[in-house]
Amino acid sequence: MTEPRASTCWSCGATGLLAFFESQSIPTSSCVLLPSRQEAEAWPVGNLRLAFCPACGFIQNELFDPDLIDYTQPYEESQAFSATFARFATTLANRLIDSYDIRDKEVFEIGCGKGDFLKMICELGANRGLGIDPAFTEGRLETTADVRVLNEFFSERTTHLTGDLITCVHTLEHIQAVGDFVHLIRQSAGHRAGSVVFIEVPDTMRILSEGAFWDIYYEHCSYFTLGSLGRLLRASGFHLLSLETGYDDQYLLVEATTAPSNGPDAGFPGEDDLDQVAKRVRVFSEAASAAIRSWERRLEDAEAAGKRVVVWAASSKGVSFLTTLEGGRSVSHVVDINPYKQGKFMPGTGQEIVAPEFLRTSPPDLVIVMNPIYLEEIRADLTRLGLAPEVVAV
């Protein structure tokens, strides 16, 4: 790590951040839909330097430039086509409905994407839903529930919007001024007594522990652990009801309220993590470099042996994995079950994104799975296709 820097923490406002990991020339958007290989290979790039705040544990890309990202471009982040993810989302939606009696109520989702989770909560609980997201695609949301979406950013101009349940799922990690943004969510929640807020973001402790360089990308400028997320919400005036990891410890899930309480919440397991995060930060660059070298050797060996390699998941993880590795372009195709991604091309490296059925005519020798939670689902797809390649997960 470097000496403490003068840059300011976007979460708590402290100075003295410690830079610990850098990556150069990475695609500024990982989920953008690109219609040609040429456009994909020429996609704009930015630089990344992760810095750790010793005061609150938050991690930020201090080289992030929001002007390099345009969420009004055709953008596809939906995971709803995975049965594994759909089960998780359904269980989560039912839990929120049952825990807080969200039935025949109003639900407001900040950063609703294509509206999949909002639609689910409204259908399961007979609720009325309002979403807001600049990347929403008109005509994609098919539902009999009372759901509408505003195709714009959540800002000071829209804090009058509220709900009995306010959700913000995989949005905070895209926000540079996270402290200000969470205060805006608090303003929105404050318009309705007893309003419950649910926030979900990636768990950075897992990324640090695994040296998971593939989970670091330009759109994600803000990185949280249990402790840093809890500290931010409390500092913004929330009372925490629940704070935990989920989805095989890949996500952080927090439930909070603005309702007055008899004092601060008692705290939750795992959030007293400042020392642990500091230790992980100190060794992350070395761990990530070791993981990069290991995967580069694996690709080199496969190429030398004449093996055909594909990556499964045209996700941000896949983009980061391929653009980080020397030899990433030797991967022939990227497989994804999302039909909106198929026929498009990977930002940076330019591989075509294909449906699983494509592999019947061009069988791979090695399939690299970008998220181990989908291993069984992917193996079942390969078996259905009559294929038996080597399958490994990052």
C-alpha cells in the first residue's frame, strides 16, 4: 500500500486513504450491448486505483470519472434468466413481504434496472410499484401488477418519491458520492412513517479474501463490507434491522428503518471488521497478481494444447476477467443464457456472446464459469446439450 493520501472518503468524508490496487485501461462499461466486434474492441477505457479508508473501511476507485459512463446506452444487467438467481430473488422477495407485511402497499425501487425485482415483489404481495432507473428499457416489463418506471436518475429532484418499502439493489456500488446518495434515500424514506429500506450490494470482504480481480470493474466505483455499509447507514440516520451476507456470501443485505428507536441497534455479527479489512487490503494486490498469473498460465497451457476455451457469463465479471488477463483474447466465445446479450460482443476483447446451444456445433474443451454459484446449473445445461468438457469456476 502507498502512504496515506489527501483524497477524501466518499462515504464518511475522512482523509488519509490508502491506495492498494491499480488496473489500467479497463472498459468503462461491462454490460453495454455492442453490435459489432470492432465497436467492442474500441470501447472506451478508464483507469482504476482502489483506496481504503482506515476510518470507516469503505473502498473507492479514486480515479473514477462518472463522465466516462453513460447508462442511457443499451445496457443489459438482468440476471432474471437464471433459475438459480430467480430462486434467490423469490425467496428474498417473500421474506421482505412476510417480515414487514408488504401486501397491498407501495414499493419504491431506486435503481430498478429492468424492473425484475420490483415486478416480483408487486406480483407476490399484490403491491403497487414505482421504479426509477436511467437504464430501464421501455417495453421490457411484462406484468399484470400495478408497476411503472421512471427512466431517469434518482436525485434531489426525486426525493419526494417514497414507499412503504424502498429497495435499492446493486445500485450503491455504481455511485460515486455514496454518502450524499444514502442521505437522499433517507430523505425519501422520511416521508412515510415506518418505511422500511432494503439495500443489497456486493460483499467486498469476499473479493479481498479470494484475490478476486474479476470482481473489480470500472462501473463499480464504491466497495462495501458489512462494517462500512452499516456505518454509512447509521451515519445517514437509519436504524438497522438486519445486516448480513447472502447468495453464498457474495452479497451484503441490509434492512433498515427511519422509525425512532430506544437507542442504537445492538450491532450485527461480522460488522466489527476494520482490522480484518485493513489486513486483507494489505495483501490483496499480491493475491490478485497470483490469481492473474495462475489463470494466464492456464490459458497459455490450453492454447498450447490446441484446446478450445469458452467463458460462461457475459457479465461484468467476464469482462474484467478477459480484459485483465494476457491471453484473454484466446478465449473463442462467451456463453450467456440472457437472450438480449446473445449476438452482441464483449467490451474490450471483442468475443461474440452466444447461446448455450451454439456449443453443439462448436464444442469446447474447457468452460470457465465466472460465478461458482451457477456451476450446477451450467453443468446441467452442458449435459442437456450432450457435452462433457472440463468445467472450472473462478
